Amino acid sequence: MATHSSDPPKAPAPEMKRADASPQPLESPDIDPAAPAADEDEEGRLPELTEESTEVVAEGPLAIGHEAIEKAVRLAPTSPGVYRMLNANNDVLYVGKAKNVKKRLSSYARANAPLPARILRMIAATVNVEIISTTTETEALLLEANLIKQLKPRFNVQLRDDKSFPYILITGDHWAPQILKHRGAQSRPGRYFGPFASAGAVNRTITALQRAFLIRSCTDSFFESRTRPCLLYQIRRCAGPCTGEIDFPGYTELVREATDFLSGRSHAVKQLLAVEMEKASSELEFETAAVYRDRLAALSAIQSQQGINPRTVEEADVFAIHQEGGYSCVEVFFFRTGQNWGNRAYFPRAEKTFTPEEVLAAFLTQFYDDKPPPRLILLSHEIEETELLAEALCVKAGHKVEVTTPKRGEKKELVIHALTNAREALGRKLADTATQSRLLEAMTSTLGLPTVPKRIEVYDNSHIQGTNAVGAMIVAGPDGFMKNQYRKFNIKSEGLTPGDDYAMMKEVLQRRFKRLLSPSEKDTARAKEDDVPQRPDLVIIDGGRGQLNAVREIFSELGVKDVALMSVAKGPDRDAGRETLFIPEREAIKLEPRDPVLYFIQRLRDEAHRFVIGSHRKLRKKDIREAGLQEIPGIGPARKRALLLHFGTLKEIERASMADLGKVPGVSAESARKIFEYFHSQPN
């Protein structure tokens, strides 16, 4: 989360106003996590389907439920409010709202009322009803959404993945405004632009904006400590206000242009840059003209990545729902300042009997519980109480909000486009889930596991001669890889022998399973809220019989039981398809190279390897960034500058071949070899 800067400004700050001051809940800082989240354009998994009962509900329990509801009816108010139905364990089964609570509860209490099986099962499980009165029906709607998100009742539609969306912030508390990605409460002065559907979309946009407008992205403390421009200035992604490479009026003009572009005046900004480019070219100032050319190209890149950009819709969220196979997918598109700022697919948990309209209505109230709504919301299906929802969102936003289902024109085209994306996203997820389930069943049979695993954890280590040692855990289940469950473990043990894989694995497993066996209150609460099992059914280790026995000893010390173990040893010459599988107290298993189960296990191992290598490289790159290229023997400031001028960024230097490195002025063949080997040393 961005915080107020404590650094005093060097010059009067230009007046900045916030584009959207709607409050949002506080969140953890937006730092690059150790484990990548699930694909940010859609949730990582489908919810588990609740089996619909086709049997007649027993007369006794149903009568008990009716009695509990009738008791509540006698005390219920005739005014608006929210009611909660509870079972014998005091767990909330259902949260509902009503304009007249007494009348609504009476509809559940009628013994012979033709109600769906889902409602009958809910009534049969009810032993108590709690009521909260509200002043208006609008307050009841907002309270209902909040309680559903907090309590996660079994019989309600549930929005499971509810992360906040990232924004772009151009700060307003420093004389040289900074551009950065922001999540959480919009408490820092400045202009907020968003929401964007994913952090990736924000990062790409910020990178392009830096190239186009040369606005700094460094922190205020880093800015104040500079005595010479940093690398971003050298590669033309910052104007260098920290050391006076650009004066205050010039930098303020760049910030104004960036703000205009993000505010929807992109055509005017591009036109101005084009005029300046032509002017510089006519005056034979070709270097200046090239700078304007590159800035125009960066702006064009932003708009080309956005895909569809509406002509008549300035600010809107578009929601489309598609149902298939008992599942629902809601696709959301965000349009701001006439630009498409991304889309995201959600798979809310809902029983099969819910109609698309019911799921969409419940989804919307929960979606905007902690998010500022736009002025226009477009829907693929007409929902009940549209006016009530619009009124509630108006109260939250402080401005008029229109909720509509368009019938024609560009707005209808946007909805159709979103509906197509919803259909395709659900189709992909269903296909992946079906394939994964078949593979899990086949693996269970092949390996002789007691049950089909719902959670598989795969562990691997990575280091280079013991440096930057890191362990990693990836998780897979019936719906594929659960990337939001991935974890990395920076090896912390002192006195660890460099390269001791056994000791590193021991530390990783001890840290993982000690926390699982003795969870904190926070861990317990999180486990209850998450529908992903926290205890693995199968643990896979990269290695042979020795690694497997080491893990068995660790599990024995920790008291871990009822967790199946397997290790995967690479084939001769690390040949994929010739792996050997080791299972405790069994002979080694070698599967046919084309066996789907072997391919599935290879995928699990390779994903763990990919993730741990990526985590290791992040640590190494951080060290490289902090130390600079001077860490490489024979690479001093002059060659460092020559490399950066030739390739532009450290990332491009890392990607370069040995031949390309040798073409840089002042870099010999031997120096090129050292640079290449420095970046491409293979971690263990």
C-alpha cells in the first residue's frame, strides 16, 4: 500500500486532484509475491458442486425447521431487514434480505408451499433465525452482501475470488510526481486511474507510460538520495528530475500529458507529440524527433494491447454470465476514459438450481461491496430489483449509477463480446477439469493410492553452489495447478553446508508441516474460509530413494501420518520419459514413456522445477541489481555503460547471446564469455 511521503518537497507541488476518492478496504502492500497468483484473467479453479438432493425431505426435520421459522415470524418486524438462518451448530446456512421481513419469513413457514428442493433442505437444517432491522431496503441489500462475504453461507451464491483491483497512481505529495501500481485504500494524494483487471495489465501500461512520458517510478527516499541519474534515465525511461536533468516546468508538463492520456484525451496527446516530432525533424534535430517517435510508439502500444475500445462508452463495467454443466462463469470487462482496462472471469459457487439472473444479481451485490462502482453497469441478463441495486450503488459511490441490459447498439455489442468470453472461459475450465480428474484417477490406480488425491504438493530446491538457496512448493488438485497456493521458502538455516540438498529439503518440510500441524488462529480461520484442503494427500519429491528415505525420517520426527510419499528420479542422461518412481516399501516403478500418468507426473515435477528456478532467479537478479554489473570480473563502469547503451536494459543483456555481447564496443570475446556465463550459470 502506498503511504504518505515524509520527504519535504523541493518545490511547490502542482495541484493534483484524485480521480476517484471512493474508500476501499485496507490491504497488504502490493509487493511482488513469492508465488504467482492464479492466472489473473480468471479464477484458478471451479467451485465444488453441491449435490442436489432428489429425495423427499424427512417430515420430522422439515417440521422442526418450520417450527423454528414460525417462532421467528411471530417476533419479526414488518420493516426492511436482513435475516440469517442457522443450523444446530450455529453455522449460518443462508443470509437474505427483505422489504418486509415478517412477510418473507412467512413464505418459508408454510408447510405445503411449493418450494425448490434446495429451499426445503435449508429449512430442514434450520433451528434458529436471527434478524437485523434496517432503516431502508437499500441498507438491507448492502448489509446482506457484506454478511454473505463474511459468513459464506452454504445456500447463498458466493463470490469466492474477491481480490482488490490494482490502480495506476500518479502521486501528488511531491514536487516530482511518481507513477506506480497501487492497491488498497486510496489515501495517498494524487490521481488514481483504474481499476485494471490484473497487475500484469498495470505493469505493462506503466512501462509503456514511462517510455512515453519519462515519469519516475522510484520511491521518494531513493529519489532524494540520488547524486547522478539512475539506469532508467540512461535507457530513456525517466526524465531524471532527481538530479536536475529536467527542470520543474518541463517535468510538470510531462506529468500533465500522462494525466491527459490516462484521462481519455489520448488523441490530443498523440497529436501534440506528432506535431513536435515533425517540428524537430524539419529543424534537422533528428535525435529529438526520434525521442518523440519512440514516445508515440509507446502510446500506440498501450492502445493496441487494450483490444476493443468503445466509441460511445466512457465509463462502464460489463457483466455477462454463462452457465454450463452446473457451473456459472461471470466475465467482467472494465472500461474507463473510453479505454478497455482488462477483463476477468469469475466462477461463483452456486447450486445448480440457481438461474443465471439469480446468480448475476447475487454476484453484483457482493462484487461492489468493497469496490467503487462506475456510472454505468451493463448486464447480459435482466435481474430483479435493478432499481434497488442502482440505488444502493448510488449511495456507495456518491454519484448516479445506471444498471441496464442493453438491447441494441455498441453497448449491446460490448455485452455480446463479454458473453462470448464467458462461454469460452467456462469451456476451457470444464475441459481442463475433466482431463485432470481422469489423470488423477489413473494415477491413483497406477500408484496404488488409497484415495484420489485432492491436494498434491511437489517440492524442489534451487541454488548455485549454495548461494541464494530457495525451496519451493507447488500444489495441484482436481482443477489443475492451484497457483494461489504456491509457496517459496528462502533457506535460513545457519551453518548449512553449501549445496546440501537433504538439509535444505528438511528445512522446507519442517517449516511447512510444523505450521500445518500447529496452525495459528489466523491459519485456522483462513483454512475454514478456503475450499481448498490444506493437508496434502500426496507429497512428491524430486530425487531418488535417498531423498525419499530422508523425507520419511522428517515426517517421522514431525509425526506426519496418512500422507502418501513419492519421489521421481530422472532417467539416464536426464532423459524425459525414462524416470523411475519410488514409493515407500515398494519396488521401484518404471512406466512406459507414452503413459499418460507418467506425463502427468512429469508435468507436476517440471512445474515445481519452473517455479523454484524462477524464485531462485528473482533472488539472483535482486543481488545483481543491487550490485550492478561490476560484480562480473573485468566489467567496470565504462563497459557497463557501453553494454547498457547497446542493449538498453539489464534484462536484454541477460538475454543476449555470446556473439551479440562481443559486438559491443570495448567488450572482448573473453569478457563476453564471462558476462554470458554469469547470467546463464545453471542452478542446482
